Amino acid sequence: MNKSLYSVIFVLFLFFAADSYAEGHPQYHLTLYYKVDCPYCQKVIRHLNMNGVAIPLREVNQDYSYREALRGMLGRSQVPCLVVDGQPMVESDEIIQWVDEHLIHSVVQ
């Protein structure tokens, strides 16, 4: 299966399978805004997939309301953007670091 098809299938799985909280971490209300063709977004989504973290996804090119919500928070539509309890976080490396510290390593310890 080619890489882009795998990414699309995974994104669809997360979109339909995730609820409004990261699985096993109901203390955080999370949403990830992304674009399918964004390599930085795919980097974050791959990291989530590899670590079994399910976060609700909002594809900003598929739904205008998602793009407008993102613009309302940031003043622009920059992706990836992880919203944690209403606070936006951009930059893929920063998002991955937050996920590692709060969702992955907190379970391992």
C-alpha cells in the first residue's frame, strides 16, 4: 500500500474512532487541525499513530468551519495546530514534545 493511501486511511480511522478526549487521558480536551497534504501534519499524525494516541482531527480544507475556527484562535490558518483545553499550539516538533510529555510518557512512568 503506498504511503499517501496509508496516511489517508489512518486519518479517516482517527477521525471516526476518536472522541473529544485523548484515549486514557480525559483530563485534556484535544483537537488537531491539519491538512492532508502538509508534511508537518503528517509527521505529527505518524507520531500519534506509532504511539497509539487518538486525538480528534479537523481537516481545514474539507470543512470551512474548521478553517474559520482555526483563524479565530490564531488569526491565521497555520497547521498543524493542536488545541489543548482551548489553547492552540503550533509547530510539529512542539506538538510531538507535548504529546510525549503529557500523553505517552505519563502512562509509562
